[in-house]
Amino acid sequence: MQLIVNGLSCIRGGRPVLENVSFTLEQGKALVVTGPNGIGKSSLLRTLAGLVHANAGTVKLEGGDEELSVGQQAHYFGHADAIKPALTLKENLDFWQSFYGSPTRTAYEALLEVDLGDLIDMPAAYLSAGQRRRLSLSRLLVCHRPLWLLDEPTSALDAASERKLEILMAEHLEKGGLIIAATHAPLGLLNPDRLELGREQIADPFADDELFEQDQLQESQQ
């Protein structure tokens, strides 16, 4: 399996955000995307996930399901937690499992992986910020999707949870998965590929910052 991105560009709010981004990611590999705040890292991940329309370029997952888009074969782990506070932890994961299809773990098994098994019947509204983040992370575990798109994945995680994330990412890669992570923090990935976004790949250097709050609102409603 191989993800091939060629000449990817997108326009948001009537302004160009990304311009001519190209890379190839091989099966079992991770790509770490870096660059200054507002340079377009979040917009890149959201475009790959199909949440933002690409106005130029191509994205192809060779060896994937040809009847599905790349976004339909990806888990997107963004800034917002994408959970329903009124639902229990189990109900949240049951919803995502029914939405994604291709189940791989039960809700309880996924919650155990992120040390939330004892809270399975608790409404998500009572979770701390770190616990909400771990619940969101467990969405990646209940169903199989080969591509993980992670936007600042260590945000709100304590040191123990960061180590657990490292283990989960390593397991996903060992099984032939792919990971693209936009981050300012080290992730403990072994020999990842790297993509540093620069001014030549973004026409409006302030557009990504201005759209950040809109992205959070959209993620919270998904």
C-alpha cells in the first residue's frame, strides 16, 4: 500500500491555503509534518481526510479500496474530540463503530487500551480534558482504517498517555498501516519520513490560523 500525493492545493474562505504539496508515503511508514503556526499543517490533514476540498492535485491510496476515497479509508484525529457528552463512553464508541464499519475491537477492549475501561458506562460529560482526548483516541481502535491522520495528537495527554500513543502508533505501522502526523512535539516514531511546510507551499500565511476556530467547531459537530 502506498499513499501518493501530487501537486495538492486547496482554497479556503476564498483564499489559497496550500499550494503544490507532493509526497509519497510507503506502507508501514509515518510522515511527520512540521512548520510554523499557520503554515497549513491542519489544512493539509483536513484535505487528505476529505473535510476540505482540493482545488488542484491528486491523492491516491494505491493498494487500498478503489471504490472508496482516501478520506473514507482514513481515521482523522483532530483538535476537537468529536464525542457526544450526553452519551456514555461505550455509546460514543458504538456510534463510531457503526459509522466506520470494519470493527476490530469491542468498545470495552478499545477503552482498556487507553486506560478508560473502568469508565465505560460513564457519560462523557464527566471526563477530564485528558480523558476526553483518550476517548477520542480510542475511536482509531474500534475499526480498521489503514491511514491515520493525526493533528497535534499529544495535545492534553499526560506522559503515560503519550507513551501509550507511541505504542499504538507502532502497532499500527507494524500491521502495514500509514500515519501522517502534524505536530510540534516529538512522537517517538522510529525513523519517520518528514515534510516541512514552507512559504512556497502556502500562498496566504495567515489563512490557516484564521480558519482554526472554524475547524474546531466543525469537528465538534461531526
